[in-house]
Amino acid sequence: MLTGRLLLGSGNGSVIIVRNRVTAFWFKGKELALAFSLTVSFARLGSALNFFFTQQFESHYGIQWTLWGGTILCVLGLLAANVVSVLDVVGMKQLGLDGAIKEESKKVRVQDVQHLPLHYWLLVFTVMFFYNGVFPFVANASKFIQDKYDGFDQKTAAYIVGAVYDCALVLSAPVGILIDYIGMRGVLAFFSALLTLPVFALLAFTDVPPLVSTLWLGVTYSFAAASTWPSIPLVVPQATLGTAMGLIGSVQMIGVGLCNLIVGTILGTKSGEAKIPLWRWQQMMIFMLANIIACVATSVALNIVDKKQGGTLNRTHKRSPEAQRSQILKEDDQKQAQIPLLPLMDKPQMAEPQSLTLSPCLLLTNSAPGTQHVIHQPDDPILSCNPTSFSRSST
Ligand SMILES: C[C@H](NC(=O)[C@@H](N)CCCCN)C(=O)O
């Protein structure tokens, strides 16, 4: 069992890192928050389907067929991953970026982790503390509801807990669209954490129906996920994005793992049957609260640092089609006037010969026959590469 779960965790963890890297690469400067939020929605759809159907499937067909069902789903995931991989490679080649990305990635060393910006580390801790309050709670909440409130059987309690993920399933995409338009990632991360505080206080110390708290948590969780994860590509260089995504996932899950151990110690029972006294549940909720308070603190620090460094997180990075079109027209005019590419840069310091910053989303091919347009996106740390491979080139 442990071996199986370790294998599942390592496979699943790697898939998440690659998926995040691919999403960040192809959607940066476009609907990045929506793209990330849709991955959260589909993950939560998986949780909801699992929640509603797996037990019934098992009681009809037995554990062996249920496990084979899981295996078939993994094979489907493998096929989908292959399709994504082909699309990624073909797309990179079409943009002429494949060689440059490989070159840049080769230069990334483990020591580079220490050069990841303060922004990034504050995001890591904001994410870790937030999820420390959510995942261990969701894992134990069904038992809590049965122990604390009268009249809830196991199934009803499980449905009430499931409301956290059902809410995220529905809200993630609209929240992603909103964030793509308004930016405000740092501010929303802060408010998501702040507004999560009452959830645990209500559960621990009042008789307000638990569904209110789980729906509320579903809303703040949707905003927290949609504002934090898509912020990472905005603060780290493209070549270290895979490392940055992997690291944040590891720190997050180490935090959640440790919290699960602490919660286990607080609740003090291994038996699923015995009723756990309310004071123990209250201690657990206070522990969840402490994590969310830490999350509020790190998100405040995140916003302060972000403001000092130009406000990248709270700005919108999505370009309207008009903005993209006017940039193309501007470049066309300059091309006709035989003005070289580099003076197009908005920021003079970005125009150093060794460091040209590009997003694939702003590299438009075929807008004029045989011509590849390279459009600079200001403040975009996505890719540092040799300008000769990217300047306007005839194809
Ligand atoms: C987007 C976020 N993803 C994660 O937290 C993953 N690192 C781990 C998911 C594990 C779920 N059992 C999320 O799902 O909110």
C-alpha cells in the first residue's frame, strides 16, 4: 500500500510540475490565470467524481475492478500527456524556440535556487501556509462534522466537506478570468487568507451550520489558488520555471505532510469509530488558524516586496487584442523604416545584447509572409536568450 502511494505521489507530483511548466510557457501574457484555474477546476472535477462514484463502483464491482479502473485512468492520463508533449515540441519548433530553451535550461544549476527572488520565496510560503490550513482540514472534516454536530451521518458529512471542492470546481474559471483582467494577485492572495480566518473560528467555536463554513472556504480557496499559482511565472526566469514549480510543490506538500502528522497528534486517535472530544477538534482548528495567520503575514510581506519592486504581481499581464495589434503595427512601421529590433524595447536596460526577453505568446509568425515578428513584453522575465536567434527573421 505504502509503495503504491509513494509511486502515485512521485508520478502525480512530476505530472503536476510538467503541466504547470507547459501552462506557464504557453499562456504567459495571455489568459494565464484562466489556464491555471482550469487545471484546478479539472483537478477538483476529478476529486468530485471520485467522491461521488468510487465508493459506489467499489460496492458494485469490488476492489480489484476499482483498482483496474484507476489503472485505466492513469493510462488515459499517459496518452493525454503524450499528446501535450507532441504539441509542446511542435509549437516550440514552429516558434524556433526549442534550441534556445534547451541551451538556457542546460545553464540552470541546483545552486541557482539561491538566486530565486524574494518574491518567489514569499509566494512559496504563502501557498504552503494556505494549503496547510486547507488540505489537512478537508481530510479530517467529515469526522469532525459527525463528532461535533447532531444528525449528520458519514455520507451527509462527506457531502458537506465536498462543498469546498465543488465550489472551486465552479468558481475557479470565472475567478481566473477576473484575475487575468484586473491583476491584483498579491492583494487577492492577502484577502483570500484574511477571509479564511473566520471559517475555522466558526467551526471551532460556534454552532453555525458547517455547510456555511465549507462553502465559504471553497470561495476563498478558489481565489487563493487562482491568484498564487499563476503568479510564479511572473517572478522567475523561464529557464528556472520547472525548478521553481517543483520546489513550490515540494515545500507545499512537505508542509501539508507535517501538518497531517501534527493534526494526528492533536486528535490523538487512530480509530475512525471513537468520538473525538470537542476540545481536541478546537485545538486542531486553532492550529489551522495559526497556519492561515502565518499565510496572512507572508502575503502582506509579498505585497510590500512586490510594491517596492514595481508591482509585477498586482498588475494585469494580459494584453488586449488591440494592444497586441498596435504593437505589431508599430513594429511593422519600424521595419519599413529599417529600424533595428532592439530600440523597440520599452526598457533600455532590457536591451543588453545577452539578454532579450520574450514570451512565446507574443511571438507572432506569418503576420506578414515570410516574416517572424518579435514583440517585447516589458517586465517579462520569461526567457533570456541570444538575440541572434530571436531578432526578426525571414523564414
Ligand atoms: C493547484 C493546487 N495544486 C496542488 O496543490 C498540488 N501541488 C497538489 C495537489 C494534490 C491534491 N491531492 C490545488 O490543487 O489547489
